[in-house]
Amino acid sequence: MNHEAEQAPQADWDQTTLSVLIQHILDTHHAYLREALPRLTQLAQASNSAEGGKDAAGVCGVLEGLRAEIESHMWKEEMVLFPLIRSLEEAEASGKPAPPSHCGSVRNPIRVMEQEHEAAKGALEELKKRTVNYTDPAAAGVSAAMVQELRRLDEDLRHHIHLEDDILFPRAIELEARLAV
Ligand SMILES: [Fe+2]
Ligand SMILES: [Fe+2]
């Protein structure tokens, strides 16, 4: 086993099947968001009332908006886009043509997901600004532990979006194009 490859698993995502990459996204990033967003929203609501409001209301509002958008976004990926990509991969593996899809080309749901990623990155920028780049709990009216959690959320979500926008989606578009030949 190549030790370097173990330390840089990211490099391998160009080589694995798309189903393996999708499973990794689900197990790592979707699972994290489903656990973290309700918890962080509750924590922000608590500091909002405990610390007399200040800017915690702002952080709380951003988190509530992000949670609503991301939960619906993940649902669409899990129910529509990811099953479509898996079916394209199964078709190629079994030498069959692309299966019919009610959303037409894979590019259609991908375009929507990319737009929603931009909106999510906008929410992260807002959190970053309110916490002064995740360094100033007082400015945001939240605890130091909360700022660390928000920093982790930022890192995890940006990496998640990178795996989808820069690896999974381009590879799915190439796969669909190969099947159309
Ligand atoms: Fe996702
Ligand atoms: Fe996504």
C-alpha cells in the first residue's frame, strides 16, 4: 500500500468509481451536516437568548437559512441526482445505453446543484464575516466553542462542495457523454 496515497485520499477520487465517491460524500459530509446543523442552530438560539441577542441573532438566522436550504439540497442529491449518476455508471459497466431519465441530461440537475452550492457558500461568507474569519466570538455574540464549530462547518462544507463541483459532477458529465457515443 502506498503510504502517500493513504495520506492524500483526495487524489484517489479521480480513480474510484463514482458510486464509491457518492457513498463517501453521503457517509462523511451529508451525515455530518445532518448531525451538525440542527445542533449548531440550537446552540446559536441558546446563546442568542443567554447573551441578550447582540449579533447572535444574525448567526442564528444565517444558520437557520443554511439548514433549510442544505436539507432540501441534500434531499435532491440523494433522491434524484445521485441515483441518476449511479444508473449511468451501472449502464456503462454492463455495456448498456444510458437509462431514460425524467430530468433529461445529468447536466440539468447538476446546474441546479451548482447554483445551490453558490448560495451555501454565500451563507459561509456571512458566518465568516460575522465571526471575523472565525477568530472573534464576541463580535458574533457566540461562545468560543461555537466559533470553532462554525470553522469546522465552513471547512467541511467547502470540501464537500469541492468533491461535488470539481470531481463528481465533471466525471458524471463525461460518463454521460461516453454513453451517448
Ligand atoms: Fe452533497
Ligand atoms: Fe451538493
